[in-house]
Amino acid sequence: MSEKNVIHTKWMKRAIFLASLGKNTTSPNPRVGAVILDKNGSLISEGFHYKAGMPHAEAMAFNNLKKDAKGGSMYVNLEPCCHHGKTPPCVDKVISSGIKKVYVSIEDPDKRVAGKGIKLLKEAGIQVHLGLCKKESLDLNKAFIYKNITRKSYGVLKWAMSLDGRVALKNGKSKWITNKESRSRVHSFRAEFDAIIIGGNTLRKDNPLLTSRGKKTPEPLRVVFTKSLDLPSNANLWDCNEAKTLVIYDSSSANESYLPRIPKCVEVEKVSSDNPELIAEILARRGCNKVLWECGPKLATAAMRSNCIQEIITFIAPKVLGGENSMNPFGDFEFEEMHEIIKLSDFQVSLIGDDICVKSSFEN
């Protein structure tokens, strides 16, 4: 790599780092950072997008300018926007600043932008360089990109199990398979998501709280998907002071006479079938880029079949539950040949006390 490319990479990586500072707060917007250099190549400002409705990264960088940016350059990990939303178009600010070069890592998949921002910059006589640190930028905003391309929230499935692959005893009891450190790590993981999804059976058996325990404000939206609507009248999720709760039910099978059991502070939506894709679509429309599925075997299997899961987080405890009828993480996928099985890649393995945490995604 030439000395010039090393310098460009350095500043783009700085923009990516700044973008990561908005890791848990930008949805439904992307994570974006911006760096501005003067015409001599010295840093004169930087910024990042923190939250929807607040200044975009480019705008923050211009607000923080230490000197005139005319003739200078900008590094930004995502194409500057060119549409009016809650904030003005960033492209207009870049053009009016007199900046001569803009280094963009990746294009914005949002149809309102999608190359139009870059086109406007070029038409204004600004040199645009696209593709620097592309892999890192794609990884940083993979959930935002996925949602904009598919119109579904990016899904991560989490479960905890024993060494022999059981998530609960045959009577359904599972507290606690993993250690305290792992359970605390789950609370931290939840802070990375916009919503957490469980099924009605998990609500009835476990009565979970489904919060980050204060690690994110506001807390992720708590979502219950039910085919029957036969939900308990008293549940931790009905306390909307802790976090917002949404119940989604299958209108083709649910008994709507149970609806009065659900408190008025809880939102309710109905869907036409039990296809989990409908949940992912509803949550995407609500601005959820990334959602965590903490559901039982039936819903987990259905979500996998419907391509609602893009990553998996598994906690494995050094315990043996045994029993043919003990609960597994999934139901029967009905595979008959080995080439049909689900293959995973990009493994990240870590030890949490005596538990093992494995993160993985699907092979392309």
C-alpha cells in the first residue's frame, strides 16, 4: 500500500470509529462518521451521527470546524444524504463548503439516496472516491443495509443450552442453564437491538422482563408473537414503565375474546398468518434495523425457515440435562440429506467464566 493510500485509509478508519460511537442509538438511521481535513491535509473537524432527528455526521463536522474547509477534503463512511428528512441534505453543506475531495466508503442503500448524493457532488465539480475500507463499512451498517434492501429487520437468534444441546428440562424448567456472567452479557447484548421477540409460550412459562437492565435508553421494544392470544393477565411485559411492549397475533387462529387481558398501554397488531416474516416486516416499518429473537423452539424453527435469522448467538454451559424429551433449540427441519442442512461461518468464540459464547452467521 502506498504512503498516500495509508493516509487515506487512516482517515476513513477514523470516520468509521466515529460512526461506531452511535452503535446503539441511531436506528432507524445508519451509523455515520465524518472527518474534514484542510487543503494542507490537517484535521480541522470531525463528527458522528448520534440519534435520529439530531445532526448527521457531516453536519456535526461542519458545526465543529476550526477553520475554513475550502479546498479541503472529507472522509465519510456512508454516502452523504441528498433528501429532506428531519434534517437538511448533507450534500448541500458539502458543496457550499468549498471542499474539493470527498472519500466515501459505501453508497447509501436508501432509495432516496442510492448514488444520487455522489452524483450531485460530482456535478458540483467535487472529486469523489468510492470504496475505501468498504468491508469495514458494510459490517458496521449491515443491519441498516439489510433492512433497506429487504424491507425486513435484520434478525439475530439467541439461545442458551447445556453441553448436550438442551435448552430446558422436559417440564420446561431452564433457570438457570448459564452462569451469572453470561446472563449479564445477554443484558449488554440487548442494548444493541431495537426490539426483542419472544413467543406466547415463552411469556407463559418464563414471564421474562426482556430489558437491557438500564444499559440502553429507551429500552428495546419488547415483542410477543402469539397464535392463540391466550396470554397471562399478569406479566412483567405489561409494565410499560420498564419498556414499550407490542403484541402481534395471528388473526387466522387467535381467540380475540382474550384481547381485554392485554393492558391498554401495550400496542397490539394482527397479521394474517403465523409466518414470522410478517413480524420482521412490521418491525422494519417501525424503524427497527436489528432485532433479537429470544424465542422457544417452535418460533425459532419457523423464523429460520422464513429467513428471518441472519446471525446466531449461542451460550453453552458445561452441564448435561439429558433426556430424550428435554427441549432442543429447534424443532424438526425435516432435512433428509446432508446438503440440506444449515451451515454457519464467521465464528467468534469467547469464554464467559465456565460458559462458552459462540457468535456465527450464515454461509453465503
